[in-house]
Amino acid sequence: EAGVTQFPSHSVIEKGQTVTLRCDPISGHDNLYWYRRVMGKEIKFLLHFVKESKQDESGMPNNRFLAERTGGTYSTLKVQPAELEDSGVYFCASSRDFLTDTQYFGPGTRLTVL
Amino acid sequence: AQSVTQLGSHVSVSEGALVLLRCNYSSSVPPYLFWYVQYPNQGLQLLLKYTTGATLVKGINGFEAEFKKSETSFHLTKPSAHMSDAAEYFCASSRGGANAGKSTFGDGTTLTVKP
């Protein structure tokens, strides 16, 4: 069984540019989560999809961030326009159900905004 | 609001020594608690989790953790450290129920194992 994959593994962009991160969850996992770790601090929740619907997006920092999960499969997280404080590692995780099921994490995308 | 505190951002032990990584949580309701490990260039891997029932939880790679409600703690231990245990460890909590997917993480503890 393939794990959670994320693309790209690294991205370096200039302030003001747009970046799109992609996450492919484990097949059959309806729940998909985005998290972010900034400057070696704690990993913070961004949002949670159940299939294609946003179950909880309370962690999204502002309207420069847009997450989609069309068709309930892979998800994208777009940052437009990127700011310096957006730099960090963006993790995606998936689970079969969200009550007590294990969340499986991808390796993360390291985003650097210059 | 939930919070998770990991005491010590860096812990160093000798190979064969006891590993103790500390985690305290604050929650208004009984939480679900997790320990994850992250090796370089890899995703977070679940070591163990506590949801309900037995308070001593055994995980993979010889790790275990004990849920102590009176101390609001969930410390991670391993009797004998191995070089391969060197990694970053994260404690996390979630509230369960409808908010189960939203985990709150600590800052992480980097474990170094000296030969």
C-alpha cells in the first residue's frame, strides 16, 4: 500500500509569487488533513477534508491560502501571494475515519519564501 | 483550547540508557494522546496512541507511554536506547468526537543517542 505522497518536496519562491502544493492520500482514505510547521515550532493544524468537503478549516491563517480536494482524491494547497512568514514545512495526512483512526503523514513540502 | 507542552527541545542519552521524553497536555475534556516520530526526510510515524482504557500504552520499537490524568502527562519511555532511535519526537492531542481530526502538537523533542 502506497503511503501519503506530497509534491514538491522543496519549493523556493519569491515573495508575491504563487505556489501550489499537492497531496495524494492513501487510497480509500476519506479524511485528509493539512498541517504546517513554521520555524521549527509546533506543527499546527490548517484544515480537514472529508471526501471533497471541508470539515474544519479553522486553522487556515488567512485568505491567501486556498485548499481544494476536487473529487475527494488528491488535494492542493495554494498560497497566493506568498509572504515571508509562509515559509515552513507543510504536512499532509490522511485517515480512513476521523474518530480514532491513525493519521498517516506524508514527508512534507518545505516551502521557502525569499 | 488544547495545548501540548514537550519539556526539553533536545534530549541526549547514551546507547543502552533509558529514554524519557516528557509531554504535558491541557484539555478541558479527556483527550486522545499520541506520540509520533520523524526521521530525517520522512513523514511523521505514529509510535503509539491513547484513546480510552488501559493507561499504559505500548507502541512500536519498544516505546511505551503512560497516561496520567492527575498529572496531565503522557511521557514517552524506552528502557534501552538504540542508535536508530535518534530522531525528532512529537506529542499530540485531539479532543475526539467531531474534532478528532484536529490534532494539537507540541514543539517536538530531538533525541540524540551517543555511542
